[in-house]
Amino acid sequence: MNYPRKGVCEVNLQNPYEVTTVTSVDVQTDLGLTNLESATLGKRLANHILDLIVIQLFLFGLFVILGVLEIWIHGQPESTESTLDALATPISLGFYYLYYTGFEYYLGRTPGKFVTGTRVIDESGESLTLAQTAIRSLCRFIPFDPLSIFFSDEDKCWHDSLPKAIVVSTR
């Protein structure tokens, strides 16, 4: 569905090729949201910190359970290295990817975004597609992605600009 948008950009009549983005978007979305404002850097930082806390707590619990299972099945290891050590990085990266992809595709927000009252939508104001959320999650693995927000005119990280997503405040 395409919805009419108002106030998305302003064109400089002196230079018609220069387009500046407006932070407030008056749009009727498939989500029933109107007059959306881009999330502030403070809210975005809070989203990131809160999501990292949730991810770390889940992974801590998972690895405690897996460690206990490994000792129960194989007995006390003779060395400090275990099978779990070799699997820790792939499990962590896989969970990190699935966490963002799953929450943002199915709910439009992660637990951190629930707390701060933000959500992620595409540039037309609709929910992200599975492809957009998958690309967005993959882009989070790009080195220095969080710092890319400071080098963007639109206050967007690469994980926002590449899949054409916007983080907006809902309250």
C-alpha cells in the first residue's frame, strides 16, 4: 500500500538537486501512525544499550545451561577448553542476528524500542519487509556501523540507510 506523504523533504529552489530531509513526517501508515518524528540520538542510544543488556542476559542464561549440560553429559573437562568455547561465537552472532530480525519483522520494534517508545518503519511509513529486516540486521555487523550516524546528514546509521528504514518515536 502506498500512502500519501506530506512534509518529507524540502527542495531548495536555488539548487533543485539539493534535497534536505525534514525530521517530522505526516504520513498515514499501515500501522495507523501519523505525524511521525525521527527518534532522537538519545533514544537511539538507549535502544542500543537496552537491547545489548537483553541480548547479554539471554546469552548468559543460555551458556550457563549449555555449560551444565556439557558437564552432565561429558563429565568435568580435563582442560579449560571445551566444545562450548568453539560454539560460543557462532551462537552469539546467530542469536544477535535473529534477535533483531525477528523482533523488527514481527513487531516492528525490539524490547529496547518498546521501552523508549520508538519503532522502525520503512521510508514510505509501512512495516519493514523480511528482506529489509534481514539486511538491516546484517548491516549491524559492519565495523563502525554505530559511528556512521555521526557522518550522516540524516542521523542514520548504515543499518538504517541501506535497507531504507527510519526509527521513529511513537509517543
